[in-house]
Amino acid sequence: MYKISQLLFLILLFIGTVTANDKTILSPDGKLKVIVSVNSEVPTYSVTYNGKLFLQPSPLGMKTNVGDFTQGLVLSENVRSKTLDETYSLPNIKKSKVHYQANEQVVSFLKDENPAFDVIFRVSNNDVAFRYHVYPQRDRKSSVVNEEASGFVFPEGTTTFLCPQSGPMGGFARTSPSYETSYTVDAPMGQNGWGNGYTFPCLFKVNDSGWVLISETGVDSRYCASRLIGHPAGLYTIGFPQEGENNGNGTVAPGIPLPGETPWRTITIGETLKPIVETTVPFDVVEPRYEASQQYEYTKGSWSWIIKMDGGTVFDVQKQYIDFSSEMGYETILVDALWDTQIGYDKIEELAAYGKSKGVSLYLWYNSNGYWNDAPQGPRGIMDNPVARRKEMAWMQRIGVKGIKVDFFGGDKQMTMKLYEDILYDANDFGIMVIFHGCTLPRGWERMYPNYASSEAVLASEMLHFSQGSCDNEAFNACLHPFIRNVVASMDFGGSALNKFYNGNNTPNRGSKRMTSDVFALSTAVLFQSGVQHFALAPNNLTDAPTWAIDFMKEVPSTWDEVRFIDGYPGKYVVMARRKGKKWYIAGINAQKETLQVKAKLPMIEAGTQIRFYSDDPQLNGQVASVKMGKKQEIDLEIPENGGVLIVN
């Protein structure tokens, strides 16, 4: 357990103290309020919504090699404020057209009568975002940030829904941390995961007042990615990467020029889960890092590895999957690890040409590592080296490869953030899209990098193949992601399997057994958002899966125009709706032992509209029926454990 410093005890000591010099920032609707204070020369902020306290006075500031900016501070009288009213379009997030309205206030702090830093607050109706602007000190034009005091103090009784950060250089081939650990739900505060804090995003239930989601966005080569460190008394603080990450290479403390800025810390607050699920704050406050070299396409595809594993990465199987994708109307296949030795570069060119004749392009898998882990899968030693990387990308461009999937990063240091950005930037030069696996959480990258496709950063579908325990818990985990991980970024889960068993031929009683229904599988294709999807379907599903299931997987979009939360509770059940054009897809799943009974109000579907209604019986046998929407625009849903429901207008 991390010890609370004397500074943090001071923060807790002055909870509830109000001074005349406090600065207040309100949301456009006036419900969300941030109060910035200095008590005994220690800077804090607090957050209320509708008069309810969601964050008690919480620490601000940082310790750098040019000064300690956590204490001895004075709140400047100079405040700069402005109103933000912006619209932007982004095809690969939960909402294609966003109208962002917020009030911005720049609060300045002085130390020894000199400017130390500003905190830039942006407050929209359910979101708070803040970052630091650090000033030069004397003749210093650069700085190392050794520690951020930035923290979040929750009221007593708050419960947590958190994912522990793993230690460095552990797991498969010493590749951790890779954001692939299990959540603990409805847990008390005062813990610190496995001793290393928690991965973003982090969800909290503040008694009966509502919900808070903490995360960060705008992280790139100019800073490190962070984690959340738990302390006693309801305090959580920003933590930098661990020393041992990336085989000990690189510093944990980020460097910034002076003047310079940090990434945004984000706080989403709702009396219900609706503002949590529907927030766009990770994208609202960031800007593109470069222009797109072309118009990128967000596609659906198939991949053999999730069912056939390494042995399926051979020419004949990949050709079969090209035919399968073509039959499904998909535009891509993902050729996974070991293609360099099990297929070879010449045959990949032949495969790309065959795919082109079928209207199917390739995504190729690469290992990220040069010197930071022991993962043996190839191709290796290419994506970490700019000379080899650009040469490889020129070859991919020549043969028409659409994208790459780069795996096994295992670190959040600034040098690793630079590698992510370098891969994306170089790939854009060659018109290549990028998926990351074994990786960090993407933090605003859909808007920052135009050729960014998606990231794993979750305990994903591969675990369903590896262990029956994961299959047994599939519904529980699936009922978490729409409230936590998938809220803030695209999630490359690679699921929606229709095989009953995770083996190459769907042979009964071989490998792990899927415990969820076919309707559940279809529902997750709607619930799990990612602009680029590679589903865990197999060619045999054309004959051994229900026709209605295959037909749905052919039509389901991978990009969406709108999302609406309907009902749910993390780890128990979820019902939500997504819109593509004029068509609504309402999806629900249930992880509870009891059959879920919900009266779903669906005002987005007009009375009298004919809808397709997919449902499960108690034995998880799926069926589809045509139903007319009633005058009250609501439907009674019954979802058994491990089952699902789908409504399409």
C-alpha cells in the first residue's frame, strides 16, 4: 500500500473549507460545478452535481526538477474564461457528429510571486477535463515531471469497479502490463489493486448520488500514460509507469518543454449511467496530430487465429478465410502471427492478389518488440525500427495491404508512447491503418490519429479460447465493457463467435465450450464498439450456425451515428441502442442467474413500426420474430442468464 504524504494529509484536513478567493466553473446547464481553492498554500478542487458532492477537495499540482509545485502556492486573481461551442465529425467513435459545449476557465497559481502553472478546466454538462500548463522557471526551458499530485477524493461509502494494473515484465513472454486483467466490482475503497494501482478508465459509484468515471486523454509522444494509485480515506492519485516496464529501458518521469502542457484528466459524472455510457469527452478535448494521407475505410472482417490458433496461419487456410469474408460481404481478413515463416513474403503477395480479386484486403500482424520482451512470434524487429518499418510499409503499400496489427508493447513510458505515435505516423504515409494489441489504453487516438483503427487493452476473446473459466465468465465481463473500457475508446475484442467449441472444426467436447447463446454473440457485435471489426466467425458457421445469425452478422455495421443507454448495471446486465443512419439496433445481455425482466422504453422507434425481435428461451435456443411496435413504444424484455436480445427496426 502506498503511503500518503504529509501534503495529502493536508488535503484531507481541509475538506469542507471554503475561502473568498475560490474560483468556480459551472457547466453550461449550471448543474456541474468545480470549485478551485488554495488552503494553507495547497491547491485543491472539488466537484458537485445538482448540489451533491461527488469529489471532495482533491489535490492539484506536480513536483518537477525545476520546482515543487504542490505546496507554497497562491491562487492568482487573474482568471481567463471562454465559452466553447464546437461541432466535429468522427466516423469511428460511438457518435458520428458531436456538438461539444463547455465553459473553459484557466486558473493560475503563483509560487514566490512568480507564475508556476495554470490549470485549464473545461466543464461540459456531465464532464470535467483539466490539464496543466507549466511555465519556464528562471532560465529553464525544459522540465522533467517527477510526480503529479493530481488526485480524486471520493466521499465515504463510495464503491469501485476497477481493473488492477499488472506488474512489469510478467505474464506471457514478459510482456505485461498490457491492460488484460480482471475487474473487481462493487468493492470498497482503500485498496491498491495488486499493489500497482489500476488501469484507466476507473468507475466509481458514489453511494446513491450517482456514478463517476475517471480517465485521461490526449496522451502521445509528449508525455507518458498514467495509472490510478489507491490510498486510504477515499483518495486516488495519478501514478506514472513502473520502473521495470519495457525491460527497464526508458524513464518513468515524462519530460516536457517549457512552457509545456500535460494530457487531460477527465471526470464524467452522472446521477445514472447514461452520461457515463454516452460521453464523448475523450475526443472532445483533443485535436488531430496530422492530416490523413487518404480517406480511410472502417471495415468488417474475419480472422482464423481465434479459432485455429497458430497452426491456421498457413496459405490455404488464409485463402479459405478470404473466400469466407467475401461470402459474408466483409472487406478484410486478419493474417495473424507467424505468417512470415509459415506463409512467407512471396505467398503473402499472392494472397493479397487473390484477396483483391475477391474484394478482400489483408491486415498483417507484427510483433512490436526489439529489446523489451521475449515474445517469439514473428515478424519481429521491424516495427520498433524506423528504417525497417518504413521499408516494410512501402512493400505493404505496393501489394495493397490495408492495415497492420502490432502486438506486445508492455509499457506506458514516454518512449513507448512515442513508438505508438511513430508507427501511426509512418503508416499514414503509406495509407495503412493500425490496430494495437497487448497494448495500452488508447487515449483520444481516434481523433488524434486519422489512420488509427482500434486497440485491445482488455481481457479479450483469446481468453475464451484459452480457458473454460473465461467462457464461464463471458457474460459477466461483457456486462462491464459498455460501462468502463469501451466507454472511452474503440475496443478490438475480436468476438461474436458462433462456434459452440473453440477448435478448428467446431468438434464437440474439444477445447473450451461457449456458454453464451447465439443471440448473445450477435448482441455483442452491437454492444462492443470498434470502427474496424474482425469477428471470431469461421467458414463452418455458414453451415452449422443458424441462418438468421449469419444474416445478422452480414448486416451489422462497424460504425455508428448515435448511442443511447437504456438500462443496466456493471457486471449484471446491459441494454443499449445504437443507430446507423435511420436504423436502430437495440441489444441486451444478462449475466445474472435470474432471468432478467425489463420494460424497455424505445422512443426512437415509432409506434406501428415492424421490427425484428431476436430472443432466447430459457435453454438459450434463439429465435427471430417480426413484431409491431405498440403505441406506448415500449417492449417487455426477458433475457435468461448468458442470453441476449436484439431489436432491429
